[in-house]
Amino acid sequence: MTRCSSWTDWKTPESASSASRSGSFPKSRIVDNLGKTSTESSVVIAESFFPTISPWLPAFVMILLFGIFLVLAAVYKIRTNQKATDQERNAQKQIQEDIEEFKMELEEVQEKFQKENQEMTTKIEQIQAQLDFRRAQRNVVPLTLDELCKHPELSLRDRSRIVSCSEQLHPKPVVLAQESFSQGKHYWEVEVGDGSGWELGVLAEEIRDSLRSDGMVLPREREQVLGLGYSRGEFSIPGGRNSGPCPVLGVFLDQESRSLSFFDVEGKSLLASLPLRFSGNLFPFFSPGSDGKGLGIRSVGG
């Protein structure tokens, strides 16, 4: 019987490469012990059959990891900036809302202040008007209607009341008082009721003299005539009050301050104050409307 043995020496590509450099390769030997012979063979496996690690791989991995880190950092930064922007926007919105609320509160306070100020101003004006009225009333003088200075269509009653005719006359008929005033302060009151179309005031002595020859009608030229008229719900003076009739009118002639003022006696308020541009002896005049209601001199305190 023939006995033989065999063995194979396998090497890796690195060892094969070193073996090729050193002149040795993986070998296989068959030994015949009987014939005392041996057969030896070697096998070389190419390096392509064994994968190798690229030297760029670690660098690529590092670059990849660094890129991922940069992306994550950018996302974090964007989210942080967005959050800060949202917070800033919300803060600005809140500030704007607070400003609008403050403006509304300020407007309410201003409106309340203006209303209270207007009310206070009105009260002060009312108090001042009442004081002016009381001061004027201290200068009351009695008046008597002059029978010799009246229009023939008008009639007098008790020399203190004028009875008007129902016929519309043009120019307006007039009655004068006997008293005249050249200086000082003088106040009288006239009952006008709810009549309309009347006029009263003062005129100069030379106008009085001319009226006697002209039929006792108010002249069209008013250079030396100053008065207050009322017709169709309005007072016929610049800056006068347009309202309902005042049953009793107070007339205040102040020749010291050169003014003629008219008061609502019941309301104790000033209707108007007109500048007096002429002087001398001034006579109170009265011209009733054509509604038949007439005018009357009122005794102050009566």
C-alpha cells in the first residue's frame, strides 16, 4: 500500500505579496513515502479578489460628519432666529396694542377733560352773565312814554304800555320815552311777551326832533339809532342769539363804556352787547309789531 501525505499553505494577498517579493508563494506538497517522492505546487491569488480600504475613506467620513454638523447648526440657528423674530414681532404687536390702548384712554381722558372744562366754562359764563345782569339792574331808572312823541296809529295805556295796531305799517311806527340820558348808566325792562316784529333801543336827540316832523317812524338811516329787533324767531343784531322769544327784555345803556346791552331777564343772561357810536342826549324808543300784542315798560321788582 502506498502512503502519501499532503499539505497546503494558503496565504493572504498581503502575505502572498510579501512572499512574491521574497520569492516565496503559497505552496502545496504531495509526499509519497513509499516511493520517497514528493510533488510541490504553488497557487497565487490576485489582489483584486481581496477588497482594500481606500485611504480617502476616513477623510470622506470626516467631511460627511462635518457637513451634517453644519446642517444641524444651520437648522438650529434658523430656528433660533425664527423664534427670536417671532418674539420680537409679538413684542412689537403688544407694544402697538398698548400704544393704541393708551391712545384710547388718553382720548377718553381728553374728551372727559374737555367736557368738564366746557361745563365749567359754561357755568363761569352763566355766573358772569348773572353778575353782569345784577350789576346792570342796580342802575334801574323809571321811564314814561311820551304822548307827544308817538305814531298816530299807536295808542298808550297808563303811559307805560303801547297798544299796536293790527295793520302792517312801513316804515315802522315808534314811541319815545320822555326821559333822555347824556351820561352814566341806565337800565330798564320791557315786556315783549311772545310778540314778533318789534324793535327797541335808543336814538339821538336830533333824530327825535326829526321824527316829529316825519310822522314818528323809524328812519332808514341808522347812524344815530341803535336797537334790538325780533322777527320770525331771530334777533336782528350781529352776534345776537337766535332762539325763541324772551318775555321780558332788560336794556342797559352804559355811556361810560359806550355800549348798549340787552338781557334775557328770566334767564338772567346776556343776549348781546352793541358798541355805542354816538353821544349826546339819548332817548329810549319802542316800536311794537303788527300782531296787536304791543309792548310794555315793566317796573323792576314789580
